[in-house]
Amino acid sequence: MSVDRALEGTGNWLDERLGGAKGVRVLLRKIFPDHWTFLLGEINLYSFIILLLTGTFLTLWFQPSMTDVVYHGSYVPLRGVRMSEAYASTLHISFDVRGGLLMRQIHHWAADLFMAGIFAHMIRIFFTGAYRKPREINWLIGIVLLTLGMLEGLFGYSLPDDLLSGAGLRILEGVIQSVPIVGTYLAFFLFGGPFPGHVIIPRLYIIHVLLIPGLILALITVHLFLTFYQKHTQMAGKGRTNTNVVGAPFYPYFLAKTGAFFFFTFAALAIAATFVQINPIWLYGPFNPVAMSAGSQPDFYMGMLEGALRVMPNWQTVLWGHTFAWNVFVPALVPLGLIFTLAAFWPFLEQWVTGDRGEHHMNDRPRNAPTRTAIGIATITFYGILWAEGANDLIADHLDIPLYWTTWIARVTIFVGPVIAYWLTKRICFGLQRKDYHLLEHGVETGIIRQLPGGEYIEETRPLDEDALAVLTSRTSHPALPSGERAESEVPPPGMRGGLGRVRERLYKVVTESVPAPEHIHGNGHGNGHGDGQRAETDGTGGRGEVAGATGAPTESHPGEDQH
Amino acid sequence: MSWITARRRHPAAGYVVIAFVLVIIGTAYAVITSGYASAAPQATPNSAQIAEGRSLFLANCATCHGLYAEGTSQAPSLIGVGAAAVNFQVSTGRMPAAELGAQNDRKPGRLNATETAAIAAYIQSLGGGPTVPSPAQVSSAGANVGLGQQLFVADCAACHNFVGAGGALTYGKAAPALTAATPTQIYEAMLTGPEAMPVFNDLTITPQEKRDIIAYVTQVRAQPNPGGFSLGRVGPVTEGLVAFLGMLLFLVLAALWITAKHGKAHE
Amino acid sequence: MSDTNSPGATGGGDPGRASWPEYLGGESHGAAAAAGGSGRPEDQGPPRRVIGTPSPAASRTLLAQPDGGDGEEPVEPFTPPEPQDPVRAGKAERIVVACFVIALLAGLGFLVAYSLIGVGSLTATLHSNLALGGTLSLVFLLLAVGAVIWVRYLMPTVEITEQRHLMRSAETDREAFKETFEEGAATSQFVRRPLVRRTLIAATLPLALIPIWVLRDLGPLPDKSLDNTVWRKGLRLLAYGTGRPIKAAEFNSPGALISVGPEGFLADDDAMAKAAVIIIKFRPGELVFGPSTPPGHPTPANVVIPNWTVDNIVAYSKICTHVGCPAALYEQTTHHILCPCHQSTFDAAQGAKVLFGPATRALPQLPIGVDAQGFLIATGPFNEPVGPSYWERS
């Protein structure tokens, strides 16, 4: 068979030089759990690879130069117009290089998809608690990748030096300039003088094609290695515990599936690049500092910052001959800075509050971690409102809302919205928990109505199957904090002392607040003896089964939980 | 019993009566007010047109603009705005205004070209003003489209967007999209500065430069989108929506398919 | 046919390895979990196997144990060679082959389309993009669909359970590591000889600073650059784009606006980024005037300086004082200047004072007059820095 020959040939050659038959075999047999949400991270990986491929194509024609030229190329409406070489070369790629426009569009769509995928992936990780020990490092790497991605995209779409992205650079310069003490220096160093200067495009170019991609590549490598080495988390299900991985081996299953998903990612990008126009720089025209367009927005992943700039009231302080431009550097640094800082500290914050320092390899169901889910939704609400405000003039125009109203609505809802979202989400989580426990206690409705001899009508229910049972009974138990009941005169244990300790205790109660799980799991239908009871006693009148330890609430005596 | 009496209880009877009365009143009014037609003795086509314009003006415009176009609290004076302004407003359907709102938007015109010209001639006769440009004056032949682009992005795009897709103004107003505007209308708008739009007279932006701008607008809006659907040509906002609701959703569905267990009913 | 290769919850059976805390699936439940549930026969899912992962220590040994060090070798293959449903697999195979064949044709189609369809105009580019993108999309879409059907229907379904081990190393390993590290530290004399250590660290400190130090020449110091524009007394105002000077008598339509720049600098982007100006014509009585002031002198806020206007023509800096976008959206009915970037709104009749939005300062007014021929000229520079705020701005 050719497989044998391949192994004897190439495989042998490599093994004689590198060894590794044993190590690679372990890798080949590594088990990967399966869930559709686990593929979200791959969207980013494959988008990045496609960015590298299409980006390399573009570098073969792009001129990162701000030297002025007068255009005489294929795009008629701009003939005779003064523009930079960067812009002219982008027009050249679009209209005079076969496949050039396609590559430009795939590249830009891939950047958008990379960022959209990061949001989706990060949200999945957060809401399932997959950032918990031992994966905090990966979580932090992810936040850095998100930041690098934003910067990479910003610099990338600024390279063609068109009117829209040039306005973005102007805003960037104005923001940097407003930073106290060092702002003007930073701005002049970055731009090589006053705006626009002649060096910003070449500098952004090398950052965009070399520095940041190198960093991203290195971080992605570490990110993936850690995922392999620590093994992937898994969703609750039959036979799945915190101490095992259930799934299919890397070779050939995961390889095949991930390969298929790579093709799907490329297909999605190719379809978008064929049928949906993106970044039509010829319509925007070349950058000039006198011109401006209505409805100027950055790419969506910068939209939140744009909204923050729009929503901020015009506050500034002039003290001792210096200006504190709150109206500029506060919206630029504070909202996103808050979110990123909270995100970076979150795993450790959660560990401190819950006292949970164990390894977690099972994904939480969001409803079973109501506080985390509620805080997550509140943060997304905050982000989302600012994001929408970034497009407020388009919203005003197309939805017929007066322009200033959009800003006032945003100013109020960025504070009110997250609070309402937190409360609402928590209540929804509790409601979902109750629904789960109702199912556990009463089984699944079959829709079969039966009349009892006494005249009463009942609906038959059947017990849940093993998989559903495993899912519904999965709960993160929290270890008990070393507090318990103690007299006022007793010294609290370490970690619970002082003001901080009291805060911790209060937070612990909030975080672990949950609907208490039912004590009895439904074994079979009400009042009859049919059905194959799980672990229940089956008798003529229908007993009820019990599964030990199916409590999720924290207790002092046995915080353990049976994962059957 | 007469024919009418027999039908007095017909469901449409009431409507017929009202319609009849309205016709009577309207005709009577038109007859009575037609006495305001200008008493110029010559019957040149010009003055007939002006007379026609006068009566149309009274019927459609005077309630807001005043009996002699002198303006009221609801609408400005039209003395001196010129035929160009009238032609712009009426041919785009903005006038006669249906209701008083933040601004008047383009809508299907109520008055046809002849009536528009008549009213325009009448207003022109009141106080002069810019005249309607001829087709040659708005032609794009030989125009410098590049200069048009430069002027457009410096002076027009801030309201109307790079290619004239429109934009928001304050207090519920909006700069309209330029997709439906004819070259004549674009010229007239620049010349007369309708509503909130600034005025660009022929000495500030010469007629040739206006032609350059018109050439740019009309050429760009007619050109195909080589990259696919244009998403309104408003920029990254719609692109971001496509990224999330299009590509990401597609890939989520793909992921669901790849990882679906077969042979198991969903709980 | 389930096998566990270790009696306890700790995969690999390493001595000295920490065990899982109970609330995370520790000792008493591990084995039971590994046994795969209740074992009801009605669940006819895929064959389930349980394996243990080899401990890292075992996998690193060069001398392999007879069974490869990963416990008992299951009798059956790890992954079965044939799918469970051969009939469906046969149908699926046909579909997969069809997908790949069409993908092949589409790929060839891409090459042909590239060779045949040229670009160089909008329409040609449109056709080229559709052809190249369409074929490329087909290739990947069909590869994707084929691959998925392959995995789902041609490959047998398996579900295998693998034990995890705690990430934390075994205590003995940690001890050994600690010993090695401390031994090495002692041998290196790094700890024992503080002077050597400290001077080494001190010597490398400048090296850490050098990469930042050498960036000093990235750009000039801002100095007074942000405080001034190129506007000077006598410079004519030229319309941007056309480059024509503007006669005050010709710029006479109330409600008119045009973007202008200083003569000689229209093509200098660095200058225009601060020197862009808009002029607006008002009707008599609309402007709110303040006191006459010599050009360049401080002026009160919220008023137009009358001797800086010409016949109700007023000139303002076009550079928004928020973050520097050109603000040329002008509503002649309300005389508001609206910056489209972040909706800062200025009242042009009242010295461009801020009405709404994030801008903190009014647009500076440029003092203008007319020269001998009646063209608009600047009669002095701005009396304050234009554009966004910065630290050194007082």
C-alpha cells in the first residue's frame, strides 16, 4: 500500500534524524472533544493564514510611499488628480492587476472576519468559563491578540491613504496629541512632524507587514500549543467528567474536520469578496486634509472607540497654562481600557472571590454561572451601545431619529443599559435553571394524555436520556469559603479578614447565588410503573429515583458532585 | 320618486354629495380668483405662461408663501429666488410641500413640467434671480471629472458623502442622496442653495466647475461596482454588518453541520 | 469492552502525583466515570474506548517498554477501519467524489478565467472579479462540503475517552527540579557573589534603554509648530481645488460657503492640514458682533470680530477643535457648522461657538480684508492655535 511506502520513505528519513515516533504518535492519538463552538477559534486561525497569503500578494504591487503623483491610470474619474503613490498603487492593484481586486477584497474581508471571530470566540470562552485555571495564560494571550488585531487592522486599512482612512489617521493624531505631557511628542515622533507628514504610511507599512504579524504568529503558536498541551475543555455530557476528555482522535478526525472548516472559511471569504464590495477606495478618493465626508466610520472593530469619542461631553480643563483635554483622551483610553483591564483580571478576580483554585476542564453552562453571565452581558451592552453610537449619523439618517437624540440616548444608556442588562440576565439565568430542574424533577413531557381510573388526567413524562441528564446535572460547585458560621468574637480565617475580606464574602454570596437543584431526579412517570427508570426503583405505583449528590449549591459538608 | 331620491340610501350617496359640493366650491373659487391674473394686455406666450404660473401659484403655493410670494411665518419669500429655485423645488417634488416637517424631501412631483415652468416664469417675473440652466450648461461633455471630485469632496461630501449617498444633519434634517437628481437639478441646487444647503453662485464656482462637479456625481453614481454589491456606498458600517450577519453566521452554520451528531434526535 | 488502565483517578498511575480535588471529579468518582455510565445496552452509539494518556515521563524515555508505555494495548483497533453504515457510505462517497471533481473543474476554470479575462476598466474588473472569485468560491465551497460529508459519513464514528492528568507536576519531579535549579544556581556563583551579579545587571541596563533612545530622531520636537499656521497678513484666500482668488463683491450670495486656503500653500498638505479655512456670507444683521480688535490679539468668546470680516463675509478655521477633521458641513438656515466626524456643532453667527458635541473650543476666526483689486486676503494670522487641543496649549 502506498501508505506503507510513504512511511518507509519520508517517515523513515525524518525519524532517523529527528526521532519522535513515540511523541508524534501521542499527538496523533490525542483526543479532541467536539462542539460547534470549539470551531470559533479556528475562524481566526484560518482567517489569519488567509491574511498572510493575500497580504503577501498585495505587497508585490503596493508602494508604501506618500510621494505625490498625478494619476493617469485606468480609473477615469480620478485622472489628473494629485494623490500619493500608495493610493495610486492601490488603484493599480484594483484595476490593472488581474485578481488584484479579488485579493484586496479577500484580504479586507479576512481582517473583518478575524476580528468578528475573535469577538465570538472570546465571548464563548468567557461564558463557558474556559478561561479558568489552567487556561489563564491563553486567556491573556487572547486579549493581547485582540489588541494586536485591532491595531493591525487599523494600520492596514490606512495604508492605501484614501480619504476615509486618512480621516481616521487625523483622528488618531488628534487623540495622541491630546495626551497630557507627552502627547505632542508622541504625535510628532509617530508622524515625523506635523500631520500628515511624509513618513506615516511607510512606517505603518512595516509595522503592518512585519512587526505585528510576527507577534501575532508567535502568540498564535503559543496559544495553539497550550490548547494541545492542556487539552481542550469539553461540554457537559454523558461520560464526560472534569478528569477526562471524550471525543475523537486528532488523526484523522480532527485533522479532517479542521481541514473542512479551513475550506469553509476560505469559501466564506471568497464568496464575500466576489459578491460584496468592501473598501472601495476609488469611491472615497485620495486623502487630502481639506476634505471630509458625511458618514465617516472606521472598520467595525474600531467602532466602539469612535462612539466613545462622539458620546463624550465637551469637557476640558486649562490649568497653569496647560490643557487637560478630557473630551478626547478619556473616551480614547477609559472605556476600552476598563473593559480590557476587567477582562485581563477576570480569571484571577473570580478565583479570589470564589476561592476556587482547582483546574477546570468542563465548560460551564452560562445559566449555571449567573453572575458571570450577567456581568458579561452587561459589558457587551456597554460595548454595544458605544459601538452603535459610532454609527450614530447613519442611524439618524436612515432611521429618522434626530441626530442629537442619538447622542443623548447613548449618554444615558451606557450607564443605565448595563445595569438593566445585568439584572435581566441574572433573572433569565435563574429562570433557565428552574426550567432545567423542572425537567430533572418531572421528566420530559411526552404529549400523551392518560386518564387515571379516578378520572384525573395526567400527562405522561419520560425520564431524560443519559446525555441530557449529564448536561442538566452539570454544575460548577464552588468550594466553600473558609468562613462558615462563626461568632463575632472569633478571628476570621486568613483571606477573609478586614474590609477586603468582608467584600470578598459579600461577592462570594452574590457569585454563588443559584436556584437550588432538586433533590430528586425523576425516575419515571407520575403514578405509573412504565418506563425504564434511570437509577430509580420501578414498581407498580411508580417510585422516585434518587441520584446522590446532585446538588449544585455550595455546602460545607460535601462540595463534591457526581458527574454521572 | 326621482332617480336620486331612490338612491338616497346608497352607501356611496354621502360621498357623492360631498364630492359634488367640493367640485362646485372649487370651481367657483377658481373662477372668482382667476380675476387676479395679471392684466397685461399683450397675449405673448411669455405673459400667458406667467399668468398660468400665477394661477398655479395661488392654487398650490400661496397658502404658505403668501398671496404675492412675499412669505409668511411658515415659508420664506420667493421674491428674487429665481426660476432655478422654483424648478429645483417643484421638479424634485419637494414643493408643494405635503406637510411642514424638519425639511422637505424628494417625492413624486405633483406638477408636471409645463406647470413647473409656468410657476418658475411667474416667480422669475416677480424679482428676478437665477434662471434655469440650459441642457448645454449642465452637460458633462468635456468636463474635468478630476477637478469635480476635488471640489465635491472639499465642499459637498461633508453633507452628501463621498459619492452623494446622503448624510445626517441636525434636528431631523438630512442631506439627500444624489442618486435621483438630474444634472439640471444638481446645478440648480448648487446655484440656489435650497433649504439648509449653502449657496454656490456662479462666481464662486463657475458654470464650468459646476459642470465638472455634475460630471463627477453623475459618472460615479452610474458606474458599476466591480467588487460586488455596494451596500449603499456608505462605508464600513454596512461592511461590518455583513461580516457578522453574513460570514460569521455562515461559518457558525458550517460548524454546526461539521459537529452534528447523526442519528440522534435533538432534545 | 471498556477498559481502564488505571485503578485510580489519576491517569497514568504516577506515584507522587497530586490527585484531583473531590469537587472537581476527584478520587471517588474517577473510575466510575471512566467506566462510561450505566452501560445500558439501548444506547447504540459508537464503540467507546477508554485509554489513559502516557505520563510525560514515560513518553520521554528512550527505552520503550514492551507495550509502548501507554498501558494495555486494546485488542481492537484504536479507530475502526470501516464506517458503521457501508451503504450510506457508498452513497456519500459518490457525492464526495462529485464535489471534488467539480472543484477540480472550478479550479481549472479559475486558471482559464485569469488568462482570458483582462482588467483595465471598471466593467472589465467587475467581470474578472466575478469570474475569478466565483470559481475560487466554488473550489473552496465544494472542497468544504466534500470534506464534511467525508468525515461524517465515510469515516466511522468513534467516541474515545482519554484520562487527563493534573497539569501540576508530580511532587518528586518538582523536588528534583528544585534541586537541579538550586544546584545550578550555586555552581554558577550567581547567588554567592553579589558584586558580580549586580554589576552584570547594571551593565545591561543601558542596553535596555538603547532601543528607546535611538528612536529620538523619529521626528522633530513639536516646539511652536502646533501654535501657528502659515497664514500671514496679505496672503490671498484661494478657493480649494480651483486655486482661484475670491473677490468679496462676487462672494455675495447670502448663505454661501466655500473652502479656501492660503495662496502658495494649496498643494502643501502639511500646511493645509492646519490652514484650511471656510468663508461664509451672511445677510446684514445676522452676525453677532463683538468689539473691533487688531488681528492676532485675544478676543472675547461667542462673537464675530467685525473688523475681521468683509461685508458680512466671515472666515473660520476649517479644522475642528475636537480631533482635527475638516468641518465643512454648513446649514445655511440655522448657520450651524457641523463636523461630520463626531458631530461637534458650531454657530457661525456667534464666533463659531460650540453648541453641541465633544469639541471644547470655538473655531478660530481668521481676520480677513480685501486688497487693492478687491480680492479677499488675510489681514493677520489666527490669534490662537487651530485644531485639536494639546497639553502645551494654554
